[in-house]
Amino acid sequence: MKTIRELRDAKGWTQLELANRLGVTPSTVYNWERGRFEPRLSQLRDLARVFEIRMDEIDFVPEPESATKKLAA
């Protein structure tokens, strides 16, 4: 299983490019990648379609916070 960011990076797409392919905003993609929200079922289907994988191959583990963000807190 791979996260949305890993899948996006493997395709060489920016968050904006993925958002345009899915018909969502770049902030939606950002929030999915950070684990703030999970895609709705219809969006999950679209993600699987654009990445050419099964829906159950997408992992929703959020990205770890960067060390700089933790130090700033």
C-alpha cells in the first residue's frame, strides 16, 4: 500500500496536477496527504482510476510532521 503522496510523486505530478485530474482543489489534495481528511468514496474511486490501482491499495497514513514544525511549536 502507498499513500496518496507516494503515488502522486511516482507519477511526477504536483498537488495542482492531481487536483485538476480529480476535479478537486489543491488544498483538498494537501489535506488528504496530511491526514486531515480522507477522500469520499467517489473520490477514492477517482484516485484509484488516475493511479491505475485498486482502491484498497491506497494507504491513508498521514505524513509525519517535519522536524522544523515540531521545533517551532
